Amino acid sequence: MENSGNIIYFLGFIGAAVYFIGQATTFWLGVLGFLKALVWPAFLIYLALKSLGA
């Protein structure tokens, strides 16, 4: 049960990597997509706080 956060993060990473790399049109945009997939929680929290007006 203590590793459930890690599993959720890993599944989110895989989903984000598939999405971002799938949208890439060049190799370097694919690399950028992989890097974005590593930090997707930061994007999520930023957009959530932005939409809440915090």
C-alpha cells in the first residue's frame, strides 16, 4: 500500500510519455516530450492552482 503513489506516478509517466512523444514531429521534440513526461506532476499542480486562482 505504501508504494501506490509510486505506481500512480509511473503509470502517469508512461501515459504522458506516450502522449508527448506521440505529438512530436522531430527527434528533438520527442526528447523534449520525454523530459516533459518526467515533470508532468508539476504541470498538473501549476494548472490546478492557476484555475483555482491561487
